[in-house]
Amino acid sequence: MLTYVDAGSSSAGIAVVVTVSGTTISLGSSYTFNASSTNSGFVRVIKLDNSNIF
């Protein structure tokens, strides 16, 4: 999962599921988790697997 701040959209916090298979990277749909003024501290790349489910 990748999260970032969209500076062009009122600093909205956006999350995107990223899938890597071999040398192919696929991006899922984006989800706005905070519509405005998201702190840049929320910018993260998170590796999820069976032990990291939320």
C-alpha cells in the first residue's frame, strides 16, 4: 500500500494498493482517506502480507 499527500487537491491524503508480481507493478484504485490538510507525515509505503492485515 502506498499513501501520499495530493498537493494539487487541497493536500488530500490518498491511499493506493500496489501489487508487484515478478517485474510487473500494478496500481489499484485510489482511496481518499482524508479530504483536506493531510500532514506529510502520512506519506508511507507499507508492505502488507498475511501477518500485516488491518
